[in-house]
Amino acid sequence: MSKTRDGNHYVAQSKAWTTGVNSLAASATATSSTKTLEESYDMIVIGAGYAGLVAARDVAFAKKDVLLVEGRDRIGGRTFTYDFLGHKVELGGTWVHWAQPHVWSEMSRYGLTDGLAQSKAFSEPGEFSINYNNDENNTALLRDPRSTDAAMQRLVAAYFDVDGFGGRTIFPFPFKKMTNLEAIRKYDNLSTKGRLQQLVGFSREDIALLAVNLTAFGSIPPEEQSFLTTLHYYALADYDYDRLMTMMGRYKIAEGQSTLAANIFGEFTGDAVFSKAVQSVVSSPCKVVVSLRSGEKITAKHVICTVPINCLNDITFTPPLPPPMVKTQHRNWGGKVIVHLDKKIPSWWGLTAAPTPVDCLLVDKHSEHDGTFVVGFSPSDAHRTGGKVVEDPQIFTDKMLELCVPSTWDAHVTDLIWHDWNSDEISKGQWAAWSAGQLKELNSLLASANVSRELTLASADWADGWTGFIDGAIAEGRRAARRAVLKLDSPRL
């Protein structure tokens, strides 16, 4: 299996820190990079994440000559899989569900819906802990799961009920989220913290419980996080919080995300180049010139650009992109870490209030070495203060064990695995999670994505349904491919 430059693996016993991990995402490109490029193509697709892979495949299916250009040495974008101790370690996007129609249809296409893997925390009865991280409590305390769930249900019902109808009037059609623009404008500036402060009849601990749970949705502090973003996730789960947690954290592709990406790429019949970052895109009637940082210039009749929104300004577009695409940035600068503990611990998930290296931890799977894989999500504090998600792995894991893991289990970290998506110049952040005041801008982003006859943009970052999710990326890739093919096939006046 080939090695990608992405990913980090720290072994606690030897204190060995390796950058770059083996992944099918890199192996898929090893024999597929085109040696000699054509001077001109019908279509150039920039980016080999899910949006780009699907767009490139679908345009090629329409019998167009396509070039796929990727700055990384692998496919998959903000997803890739690392095989370690018999476990498919997902360093980026992970969970899927049959109520996410676009990713599920792709999984069905390639026979990946049978025998789904399941994260133990949300598939088996188990434990729950919380550390309020205040003067009264600064350790992870186990709480009764039933009473916690009952409290959470009351909190969730009150939190989302801004309209007297459980929030249902705000997003009447969750896959067309901008339908009720009047309501979106009314609540757009409301933050998660602002909404929590409006709740009455709940204890300080209850409010803290919901606050830290919601923060894990996008690694954005409650005072910044958009209330509407959290409500939209809730609407996508048909206003059922337990279902939402299942959709966001239970089911996984047993063979790994990189297997799905490799299957899509395997059906692509055009040319592809990797480790080739794009420097500029110059559009003129009937022609687009794409210049790579390595010096090559390639022309096409149309370009689909799937670069994450936080990186669009790193490419010089002529004419310039519409202002919403240039000015808008999401602020999800948290991190995802995968920890291997030296003991089998029960099904469990836990929350920790800030300041903390990890605000949410969940048991994923027991390992073949009688240990446990635990997945954690870090807040964005480190990046906002000029640091990285993991500066010193030993300090990080020591603090995580101190604050986030119940001490009764007496478990120790053997391995820490992560990728810093924030310092990664091709992502500059995790999945798009929007701040208060930003959701109305998504309407402009959706309209701006269809830039011109020669240029289309596509990204999960502004997807109409599952924004920031794999499902959203695939939906955007499909939409962009259809738009682009229609433009290519339409008569030019």
C-alpha cells in the first residue's frame, strides 16, 4: 500500500512521531497519474475529493475529454483511511447513513452497503461521562445514561423550539434550506450561546451539557456557532435528536472511505495528475486556461473547481470570482484525533467543557491487541491562538486522559493518529460549519457557484442538504457535472 504525505502517527512508548501514513487513497493514484497531458480538454476538474471525483466521473460518462487535477498525492479530499491494528482508521469524514441519499446511492452502486461497521458508542448500550471543567468538577464523571438522555431530550426540545413548532417552520424543506428566507434572516445572528441563554427552567449543568454537545457539531465556540446550523442538522434528521446522533456517529463503510473514493475514481476514464496545485484560472469566451504551480498550462472549454471555500483565494481567478466566494470563510478549525488505549473499555462517549484538548470522545472499536480505538474532536482554540491541534503528542494525550477519560478505567494511550486539517494548505479547516450571521450568505454562495459558461464551483461547504458532509460533496459534484455538460452541449451564440 502506498504512503501519502498526509496524516500523523505517534507511538507513546517509543515517542516516535511519523508524518505520512499508508492509505488506499494514495495507492489509487500510484499507477493512475497521466504522464503526458493533452494541450486541451473539454473539461478540467480541480480537486479529487468526493465532489471532484463524482464530477469528473460523470462528465467522462457523458463522453467528454476530462482532466482531473489534484494538489494532494492521493484521492479523497478531506477523507482518507489508514489501516492500523486491523482497524480502518478514518482521519477525516467517517460516518454515513441511508438518510443521506447521495452517499448512500454511491455506496449501493459499488456494493458497500452490506455489513456496515458501527461505532460502539452509538450502537451498543454503554456509559456516558461529562466534565463540566469548573470549580466544582474538573474530572470526567460517569452519569446515568437514562437520566442523561431524558435531560437531553428536554433540553433539545426547548432549544430548537424558537417558533412554537419545534423549529419546523424554519427549514420546512431541509434539502432546500433557504426556502423560508424570512425566518432565516430573523434568526441568522442568533448564536448557540445566545439561544441557550434564552432557555429557562434548566440548571447550569444541563445548559453546559447541551452546549458542549452542540459545540462538537462544528468545533466552533458557542458564542460564535450559528443556532441555525444546529437546527438545520436537526431538521435533516426529521427533528429527532437520537436519530441525528445515529446519522452523525454510528455507521461507517466497513472497507473504509478510501474504498468508496477508489471505486469512484476507478470508473473515471479521463486523465489525472496528482501533487499538482493550481495557481490560476483564466476564463474567456469558449476557453479556460489553468496554470499549475509547477509551470504547466492546460486549456479547456469548461472548468469545475471543487476547492474548499477557505482555499479559493489561493487561486487567482480571472475574471475574479463573485464577491460571496471571495469574502466568505468558515471557522471550523478544530481537529479529529484517533486514540488507541491499552485496555478494552466499555461502550462509552464523553463530553468535556472548554478549555480542553478534546471536547467529545467516543468508543469506536476494540482492537485486535485487546485495546480500544477512541475517536475525539478538538475545539478550535489551538488554531485561533496560532498553534496546532497537536503541538506535543505526549502533553496532548496526558491532558486528554486527565480531563476527558474516567479515571476508573486506568487506561493508557499507546498510539495517537491525526491529520491537522487547519495547517493543511489544501483544506485550511475541517468540514464547513457556519458561524452566527453567515447562513444567509449560503444563499449567495449557492447562486454564485454557477459562475459562468466556462466555470462552475462545487463543494460540500455550501451544499443545500448535508452541508460539510460527504453526502453534500457528492450532491454538489453531481449537480456541477450536469450543469457543465449542459453548457458544453448547448449551442453557442
